[in-house]
Amino acid sequence: MVFWIFAAMMGCYFIAEHGIMNWLLSYCINAFQMEASRASVSLSLFWGGMTAGRLLLAPAVQKMGAVKSLYLFGGLGTVMFAAGCLMGSSGILVLGCSGFVISILYPTMVLLIQQIYPRRCAATKTGAIISIATFADIGFNLVFGVAADQLGYRISFLILPVCMAGFYLLYLKLVKKAGKILQKP
């Protein structure tokens, strides 16, 4: 059960993060009629924040540990990410800034896998979980393209904050299910 929760959690996270990478520019241009130069600022802010956050927040993750870091940065990042998406054009910069906060989520999830599974199978479990999550991400892009054509970018883009919220809710469920394992020294 923990394996499938983890795979779904990472799948939701991949959809949210990669959805920004793949669709934010088109979303801003098509949903809000932004000029490409202005729309690219938010995308640059998001990915610049991802890069800076992984560098600057790594010591906090090291000090707090994977469980607390995912709880704190996952919760704050989910709120910022969802607010940025739900606020429409006025939230694009908030969405861009969320990249800094969520930057450590992926590497910390990989670290968490190593804490949940024994060393003898952690690499296999990591590969399997990431592969399943990647299939979810690939499927999302197909669904998003069709949804954008049928429903428009504004409505279709709401898939991303739903997935980010799904990531966090699944994380909370994972901690509850794997709690005893995670509390071992």
C-alpha cells in the first residue's frame, strides 16, 4: 500500500511541476493574452526559484529531515502553487515564486524512499516509483492538450493545483501509513 501511495504522490507532484514547465507560457499567452516576454518572466522565476531553492534550502532539509521538510515545504508550496493558479493573471508571480518553496520536494521524496525501504531494495523501489509517476506525467500531457482544446486553457490549468493538492494529501496519508517505519532511528 505504501508503494502505491508513494507512486501516486510522486505522479501528482510530477504533473504539477512539469505542467508548469510544459504549459505555463502557453497558458499565460492564451488565457490572459500576455505578451510572450511577460509570460516568460513567471516561467523563469519558477525555474530560477527551483534552482536557487535546491541550493539554499538543502541545509534546512538536512537539519529538519525528510518528513518535516516535506510537511513544511510541501504544505507552504502547495498553498502558494494553488493560490497562484487560482488567482488567475494576478497570481502568476505567486505561482512563479512557489518554485523556490517546492524546489526541494522531489529530491526529498527520493530521500524519503530510502528511509522507508531497506537498503537492499531501496534503489529498485525508487526506480519503480519514479517510473510509474513518469507514466502519470506523460498521460497528463495527453489529457491536458485535449482538455485545453475542448475547455480552454483557464479551466484546464486547474488540473495543476488539484494535482499539487493531491500530492500533499497523499503525503499526509503516506506518513500515516509509514509512520512506524519513519520513526525508527
